[in-house]
Amino acid sequence: MRNRPKKDGSSNSNSNSNSTSNQETTSGGKGTADSNSNNDVAVVTVKRSSYAILALFVLVIYGAWGVYHYQFDTLPSPMSLQQVGKRGFSEHEAMKHVQALTQLGPHSVGSESLERAIKYVANVSETIKASAHWEVDVEVDLFHVKSGFNGLVGGLFKGKSLVYSDLNHVVLRISPKYASEAGENAILVSSHIDTVFAGEGAGDCSSCVAVMLELARGVSQWAHGFKNSVIFLFNTGEEEGLNGAHSFISQHPWSDTVRVAVDLEAIGIGGKSGIFQAGPNPWAIENYASVSKYPSAQIAAQDVFTSGAIKSATDFQVYQELAGLSGLDFAYADNTAVYHTKNDKLSLLKPGSLQHLGENMLAFLLHAGASSTIPKESDTYSSEDKAIYFDIL
């Protein structure tokens, strides 16, 4: 009988406990619901369209192509003599010189074809002299070098010595007739007539020689207003070890008047001729940048070239190392696979290539020739003043 109330009490206790638990649970559930209702968080999932990703990819590709096309492929239209007149630069006229030189075939040092090439350049120079402005003095010097010793100590020639002999160059100097002091300060423009024995050298460097001849024709109509003279050096022996430039700097009497040197080269054929070496004095690059119509330059090329990674050299090394000159070094760099091969042919020369270099150089020479601030031998400069040059890429 005593156990019955206990069972009832236990039952009531469990019942009350369950009831309380149910109430707490219900109450807790309501509290959670109320809490969630007061702190709602919206989560939005964004799904990118595959079409948008594709459009962005296409835009990047076309953008990169556009920059490349603008920087490397866009060339000016070739101009005729009738279009530019006596004072302008004509690619059509320059191409006549390239055709004449390449028709001679390979003309390496010591060959009969090189002698014919030199004679052709000399004859054109005499024609320029005869047709120059009446207030302009044009001198043509057929410079013969009996022998010389090339002992450059930097770059490709470190630890080497070269002996050369029997070299012939054509040197053309243009100056105002009634300003004798202009002859004491000259801007040198240089390239080489000789080619490697394997190819006709349409790119390396008949294209450069042709540009120089056409530049000389144009400058001969402007130089009466110059304060400085311009010397065009058509040298030979470059392919043998920069011997032509070395013999001019070390033996020609006009070399002492040179204040700035500009070298025209090719590591391919055609395309844009860009600056790949400059300085150390920033005068030349600053003046070029201020007047060039189609400027093209890459400082990365200078860094790579001077690092020794490219086992090559140009006449610019002679002008810097031997003469202590500052200036500019240009090069055509299209179709580099044909460089120094039998495939360096006129048919690969892209239209507009000569016009691009010619117009840039003519503008620079007219500006520099009339300048009264050309660097002198006594001028000093700080490495902090070195000009940095670059374009889009």
C-alpha cells in the first residue's frame, strides 16, 4: 500500500518533468525562431557567365595585338621624290640605292664587287655635291687606309687584337659655306658598305647605306642654316671586326671634329629601326625624342646588349670606347632569321622601313645641325643625368 503513492508520485514527477522539458523546448524553439527572425542574413551566389569570361579573354588578346601592331608593324607610307621635294626623304629614291648595291651580289672585304659598291657610293656622293644648295659646302673624300691595329678592350673584343690593311671608305662632309666654325663641330652618321661573304646584304647593311645617301641629299639642301657640320662615313671592314670605324677614328683628320656619333645597323631586314644603344651623354637621345616623327627605342635591348649576352658588336663600340663619343645606335630587327645568311634579300624589305628611319633621322639631323648646344670635348655630365628611353612595351 505504501508503494502505490510512490508510483503515483514518480509518475507525476516524470509527467511534470516531461511537461516542463517540453515547455522549455517549446519556449527555446520559439526563442530561436524569434532570434532568427530579427537577424536575417541574405546570401547571394553570383554565377559568372562563360560568355563574359570569353569576351574578357578576347579583349585582352586583341588589346595585346593592338599594342604590338602599333609598336612594331605600323610603318609610314613610302614617299616619292615628287611628294617630298628636294628637302625631304624619299623611300623610292633610297630603294634605288638598295637595288643597285644588292645587284652586285655579296661584297665582302677584298672582293671586286666591294670595289664596285664603293665606286657606286662615291658617284652618288659626287652627284649630291653637284646638286647641293649654293650656300652649302659638300666635300667628298675617298679615304684609303694602308694599315692599322685594332685593340679594343671591351665586349666582343676583350682580350683580342686585330690587324687590318688596304681599306677604302667614302667620307662625305656637309657644312654651311659661310660659317667656318661649323667645321670644328660635327655630327657623324656611319654605316658599312661591306657584307658577309654569304649574302647580298640587303638588310645588313645596304638598307642603311641607302638611307644615308638619301639623307645626305636632303641635308645638302638645308645645311646653309647649320651651326655644325654633318659627316657621313661609308666604311668598309665592319664585318671583319669594326675595322672601318676604327681606321676613321684613329687616322682620318676629320675625326677630331666629331662631337656626336650615330650608327646605323641591322640585325635582320626592315621593319622599324629602333634605338638599342644610346648615351652616355643624354644630349643626342633628348634631341632625337623632341623631333622624331616615329620614335622607336627599347632600353631593354641596351641592357641585354651591354650585358654580353649577345655575342656581337657594332661600330658604336668604337665611337664610345676609342673616341669617347656619345650618340645613338639604330638597328633594323625584322626577319632576324636571315641575318648574315644568303636569304638577306631585297624581296624581304618591308615597304615603309626606309621611310621610317629616314624621316626620323632627317628631323634629328636638321635639329642637331642647327643646335648651339652640341656637346664639346670639355663637357662633363653626371650618371644621374642619363636619359632613359622606352616605348609602350
